[in-house]
Amino acid sequence: MSGTLTRTKTLTHSSHSFDACPSRDVDPLAINVTIRQDPLSITLDGSAIFAVAVGLILSIHMFEPSVVALFVGTATGLVFIHNDYQNYLNLGPGGTPATFAGYIRINWLKLWACRDPFNPLPADPDVQPAAGILRLKPLPYRCGLRPKVVGIAPQRQVNQFGSRECYLALRRILESHGSRNSEEVGVGTSCFEKHGLGLFARYPFNKTCQGEICHVHNSDYSMHMNLHPDDVKEVIEKGWGQRHPLTSQCLLSMPVPKQFTMVYAPRSIDELKVVCQIIEAAGWWVSAKEMNLDFGMTLDM
């Protein structure tokens, strides 16, 4: 898989671009972010091709064919693993350590990962509350195609990245909500990701990692959150997100809840409003209490 995400700060506008979220607090640092997923490729010049051909011919005559086949297969496998490991590191920091041991763990979990992230969770008659909250105010459809998403932990977008202004606005909304409702919620570093801003319920009704409601990634500005199964279905069907790969229904114990959902980065102020509505639904699911984010305060800053 190949994909490149490059973020640059621009001041140009056109009739085809998304409206940027307002912000007077743009951090001049970390504006340029690149998430690369490079395909496996090897380029050989003429002399290298000649050397490889001669080496193979001599090897066939000097060794058993099975030994030569084993050597070629091992070399190919090592090249593939090196490329795949570099792509894993290129996703940036996440819930799994950026080490070879972390890479091995992710590949083990990949064997049990959800094969279709757009297939909603099956109905669960024992879930409480019995129905999702987004049925009361359904989401609009997201404009355009879905972004390309890669990885497991970390899981990131590699195109259709959101604006940094929307990201900063969302951080302000979550931090403001945490400070104004400190008896019920708190903000801090994500328990799942070990990086990025997270919102937590102090008295969770549905179990998550330390009551985490959601967290925001500071690389691609996408989010992960815990939602009612009905609301997961609404988010998927309206094009706003997809299931996390580790929400598969298998006997293996997964490090995330089965309701763990990725929500795509908001590209405009209108999309940010919808994302806030989804976060409110996540807060309702985790705490069993309605949560209202103050979106209007962002417009005045």
C-alpha cells in the first residue's frame, strides 16, 4: 500500500476548498507532518542485474536447488519485513511501542483483526443502554469519499487530512469542557494511545481504559472513541468513521473495547460540529449521562 500525507500551512483559498476552522492560536511548530506508507520496491542498474544473474547461475551449479530456493526466499522475506517495519515506524507514535517487539506484537494481532471495518457490530441484546443516542438526532452524510486508513496501533489517515485550525479548536473545546465539568470529566494523555489529548469520564458506566471517552491524534488529527453499537453503525453508514481493526469478535482478548471506533479528521467548521456531536454520543455511552460540548465558545476565540 502506498500513500503520503503532507501537511503544510497555506493561506490560499479557492471555491473548491474547505472552509478552515477559525483560530488565533496557531502553533508555528509541527506544521509540516508527513505520514508515509512506501510500497516494496527494489531498483537495480545494469551491473547489479548482471551480478545477480551470475550469482544465481553459479549458485544453482554449486549448491542444491533447495538451498538456493531457501536463500532466495529468505532474502525476499527479509526485504519485505524491513519495508513493512519502516512503514510501521512511519505511522508515528501510538499505543504500541515503536520497536521491533512492538511490530511483532502488531503483526500477531493482525492475524485476528477485523477484515471489514465498515461492517457494523452485530446486535447485542445485553448492551446497556439498549439503544444509541444518535437516533434522536441522526448524523448528516459526510461529503466525498472516505480517507485511506492504514495501520492497527497506531491507526492513521494518509489522505484527506483535517485542518490544523480545526484540530486546535477541538482541543480547546475538550479542554474547556473538562475545566467546566471537572467533577464529571477530566482531560489528560490518552490511556489507549499513550500520546495525544484524551477526554475521560470520572465515573464510567461502560468500561473503557480508565474511563476514556475519546482521544485526538496530533499527527493526522483523526480520533478514536468509544460508542454505543447503534451509534457505531450510524457513524459508519454516514461515512464519518470506521471500526478499529482490533474490534473483531474472536476468542482472543483484544486491547481495545469492541465499540472502539475511528472518526475521521474534520476538514471544515461544519465537519467539526458533526465530530462534536459524535464525541457527545461517546460521552453519553461511557458515562450514561448526556454530554453537551460548548461549540460556540470556539467561534469567539
